[in-house]
Amino acid sequence: MAKTELTTKGHFGSKKLINVKWIGGKLASKLNNDSSLHDLLSSQPIIDATIFVDPLNDVIRIYGSWKNKNFIITKDLFRIYDAIASHIKSI
């Protein structure tokens, strides 16, 4: 298991992401050491930077909060999920 822990500044609509840290063991440590992943996450809106990695039976889920019902994913968000999956495969 791993999840992002966000440091923010401001309130409501003016809330800005200051720092992203992963918590949750060996995987979180590996994700925290990936500077390109950190840079990608830091440039995302808060809702997209909130990511969870959970084991589920014999698979691992990588998910976040969806902004709308159309399940639109940006290229950067896909790159983030792909980087996380690469780290999972390497463990």
C-alpha cells in the first residue's frame, strides 16, 4: 500500500499544491526517490495528485479521485500512473 500525502497552501479555489510525499513502506520509499515522478505530481491539480496504490487479491490498483463522470485522463496523469506501475513491477 502507498498513498500520496499532500502539503497545500491556501483555501478553497486558491488552494495550491506545495509538496507531494508518498507514505506506505517499500513502494512509497521507491516512489519518493523518483524525482521525475515528483515533478509530474507537483504540477498536477490537488485532486489529480491524490493517488492510492492498494493490493486487491492478486492485483494492485492504482487510482485517484475522478474530476468528472467522463473519466478523462490527461497525458501527464497517464505518465504518472505508468511510472507508478513500473516501480511496482520492479519490486
